[in-house]
Amino acid sequence: MEKKKISVNLNVDTTPILFTDGIFMTTNEDGVTLEITQKIFGEQQKKIVSRIGMSRSHAKKFVKELSKLLAVTEGNTESGKNN
């Protein structure tokens, strides 16, 4: 089965990259919530910079695809480059 190509529009001026050094995950029978955090410099605190919710089915697909991406790009230090 051939995958369809999807076009994605991105405005880099209004869609920042939010760095994370921590994540809290909660789940129930309906879905998963990810709370993406950053450590506050000089504090023993983290602030939530983003919250993402998804179905359990979508979370399983996300984990599968992220695992494949990490395996394929192992050793690359430049994003967007494939071995």
C-alpha cells in the first residue's frame, strides 16, 4: 500500500520550537496526555510549555513512528538528514 504525500504549511514566525527537558505522561482508557516541561534555570521547578492529548490508538502509532525515526537517524547530528 502506497502512502499519500501530505503537504504541511509552517509559519516559522508564529510556530516556535519549544525545547523540552522533561515530560509528564498520564493515561486512561480513552487517551494519553503529555505535559511537555522545561526546567526553570536555578530553580527546582519545571514549567509546562505545552500539553498534548491524543487517543490511545494515535499514541501507539506515534511511539512506533518515533522509534523507527530514531533508529534510522541514529548517529546523525543534523536534522533532516538520512543515513
